[in-house]
Amino acid sequence: MHGIDLARVPATIATRWASPENPGATAGGGGQANGGRKGAGNFSLDAGESRVLASITGSSGMVRRIWITMWSLANKDPETEARCLRCMRLRCWWDGADTPAIDVPLGDFFCQGLGRLAAFENAYFANPEGRSLVCLLPMPFRTGMRIELANETGRHQQWIFYDVDMTIGDRHEPDTCYLHAHWRREQRTALGRDFELLPEVAGRGRFVGACISVIPDRSVYGRSWWGEGEAKMYLDDDGDHPTLCGTGTEDYIATGWGQGRFAQRWHGCPVADEQRYRYAFYRLHGPDPVFFQRRIRVAMQQIGNYSTEHLPLIRARGVPFRDLFGRPIDLEKPLPPDLNGLYDRQGDDWAACAWFYLDRPAGVLPPLAPPVDRLAAY
């Protein structure tokens, strides 16, 4: 997957690990503290502090694996867990760019949505026992890199352990792109407007996929199904209509008729909390690549499905209720047979971390939202 056949040993490529003791991943730079007896296996960050996890200058290479854990992921307190996953900020710079290509919450980058830990494994990410984070997405660079962790939790964070495993000296083809990641959230989606998993990005690249978090507005729609919206991907010269269009939200992650908890190689739903009505799920485009040559935008429609059992609550709330053509639905009349219960939703809480490769190292999307906007309602 990472460009080296298992039995080959290229003469021009060297292996390096960055760790708390050796963030520069220098040759012979590890195992020195305390006489080599685990003298610098971890570090702490005060509120507002940041630290470089890994840094390479003057060399090409490839980050091949990142593993990280910290005490806040092990103490099983939901509020501490959510604060850590959403307010520890991960940033990555490639080739000396002024703006980071990756600027996202720590948890969402590692495919953990909703600020909640869940044991799972897929093709690119894992959380083996629900208390550590692993990423296997290849991250190429040509002249250098820097990975930084910032503590925006408002609290001291102790006992942070990590490894950034990489090779240096890799020779990248001209069409090799850089890994980017972008996180965004709408705490109340708008009526008739699709939620953008990835806002429009210009350039040449590949959409890898997204980790998506949804908190349906149960106070208005009860437990009516929220996931009828189609995934839509606008590529290159697309105008009003996308080249790629799916059939429904749960269909996009390869299940159907609603979704429960599962985790598979390319699609899954690690969190399906029926009691609190919260969902965190992912879709990865490995065997089915999504390439773009000039631009891309990825969105999900906000469409639900109701039946007569949900009507009393919806009627009592008095919110705008309309069909997919913008026509008001009269809740006092029988369900129109041609609509099959489909309607436009609003007010749901959606968030997404999208991963994509792009032909330039600098970040091209707005910086990460402030901690209060990442954490509220979790």
C-alpha cells in the first residue's frame, strides 16, 4: 500500500521513528534519557501549549504510521474523552508551506467521530482497545515536514505517548500528491441545503473519504429516520448536478435500511447510540478511487423519512415541514403515497473530517473552528 514491496530493501531509503525523546527522528537519537531506561517515553502539555511531534528538514520522505495515546483517552470519563478528542488539535505542514495541510481535531482525524472512543479497525485507521489512535494513511513530502499537537482543551494534559513512523529518501513521482484533512460542523443544518463533507477545493487530487458525526434533532422529529440524503460529488466541470451521486446516507457506507454499529475495511459505523440517538460513521475510497483534475466538492443531502407514528410530535413542534419539491406537507391529511414519507430536514447536527490528496502542500481551506464550536452539545 505504501509503495515498497515487502521483500525489497531499497538502498536509498532509511527508516526513522519520531517519539517524545527524538522528535527530529535523528539517527542514533533515541534511547538516551535515563541511560536508555524509558527516560522520556511521554510528555505533558499545559493548556494553550503546543509541541512538535515530528520534524524533518532537507529530505524527502513518507510518514507511514502515527500512533498516539494519552491519559485522557484511558480514564473512561466521557466529558474528558470528548474534550480531548475534539480540542486536541493536530496540524501537519509539508515542504515548508506557510499553512498546514492538516488542521483538525485529533479524534476526527483518526476516524473517531462525536468525541467518542470506539474500538475498531479499517484499512487506514484503528483503535485496538478503545484507548489509542492509529493512522496508516501515507503522507509523502519532498523537502521536509512538521507535525504538531496543540492543547486547546483548557486543561493540563499528561502522559502523552506517540510514535510517528516514517521513511526518508523516498523518490516521489511528479503526480504524487500531499495528504490534506479538513473538519467542519453545522450544529443546525438548514432546510433544503446540503451539508458539505468537503467544501469546494481547486486543484488535482483524490478524495479519500470522510468520518461523519450526526446528532439528529430528536426534539422535533422524534426517532424518525434522518439518513435518506444522497451523497453527491461534484467533479471538475460539474455545475448544478454532480457526476457521482449515491442513493442514501446509510447506503453510502454500504449498509441499508438504517444503520447499526459495525466496522469493516472500507466502511463502518463505530458509534450507533440508539439511546442518545447519535451516530459516527466513515467511508473510505480505496478500491473505488475518486479522482479529480480541476476541482471537487462533496455534499450530503438533508432528507428524512417519517411515518404516521412520528406525526403527533412533528405536528406539535410546528416547524416547517415540506416535501422534496418544496411543497408544504399538510400533517392533518393522510401521507401522500407518492412521497414514501420523504421530507426535507433541518436543525440536525452534522460534522465531518474529510481526507484528500492534493497537488500542492499548503492548506487551501479555512482554519479549524474554535474549541467551543467543536465541543458544544457533546
